[in-house]
Amino acid sequence: MTYIHKNGISFQKVSFEHLDFLLELKRESWWGTHQSLLLNIDDQKKWFNNLPTSTLALVGSYKEELVGIALFTDIDYISRTLNVSGGVLKKHRGAASIYGFQAGVDFAFEILNMHRLNAEVLETNFASYKLQLLQGFKEEGRKRQAVFKSGKYYDSIIMGMLREDWEKHPRILSYNGVSNLNFNIDKAKKSIENINSLQLLQ
């Protein structure tokens, strides 16, 4: 099953066949991002085989090519919150990064029915910080000197987004409230009207 976003990103659940791709992605960002400094395919298999039920991992494609991963962790279906993160291969960064992040946010609210999304961004990553702000996230605090990279400690910026902010975002309004390409809201409304008209005849 594939989720297709209106911006061209498609998601499918991570499977065993994606592990080589994910290993390549992790190797590009291992320093200070992952607990294991150097990774191999056995590490990748262990990660895949031990994914908790509170985590959903999706691989993203753009223009029919794998470009990155969307990770939803600490999913709480009662409070309707989760942590969202992800990554895109360097050679695909740019449009795929922006569209991939947008699709991940929309998937969390529209498909997983979340009320709140949590995210973190390293203070050295201006591009990611700006992207999150533009998509409706707000800075809510900082973890001081929480991440060690190349001999120095850096702050991790805590970000958050509420469903009400997402629903009012200009991008979502431009989609007529639905970002899923596989669902036509106008056809749904027409079907409801048809059903309601038949009920009046009873």
C-alpha cells in the first residue's frame, strides 16, 4: 500500500528490501546523529527487526526514485502525539527535502490523526529550522549542549505543531483540506449529498 501526496512524494512502509538504501542514508549522517558511530548491514537488520510498535518508518520516493525516510516515533494514540523526523540523501536534497517534510507532517495529521507533532533540530542546521518554521512549527525550548559533534556540544531546539495550526496553514488550505492524492474530497461530498437525497425519499 502506498500513500501518495499531492506534492509528488509517495510513502510506503519500510521493508527488508529497503535496508541497503537506509544504510546508505545513515552513513551520510552518522556523526553525532546515531548512537552507533559506524554502521554495517547487520546493524541495519537489527534496527529493522527491533522496531517498537510505537514507531512507524516509511521510505519516501520522489519522481519514482527513493530519496529518504520519514520516522514517526513515540506514537501515542490516546494523547494523539508523536515525534517526527527523517532524512534525505544528499544528492536529492532541495525540493525532495521540502516536499518530504511536508508530506510527513501531512501524513501524521491526516492519516494517523495526530493532535500534536514534536520535533527537534540541531542549532547548526539552519535550513531544517527554517523549514520547520515555514511549515507551522514553533520553537518551544532548547536542550542545552545536548548533542556532541566533532569535539563540540550543541543545543537541540525543541519544536512543536498543533493540529489547529496545520489545518489553517496556507498550504493545506490550497489543497482544499486534503493532501492525499488518493482521496477526492469533492467526490466524497457528492456521495454524501446523493446518500442524503435518497434518505429523504424513505
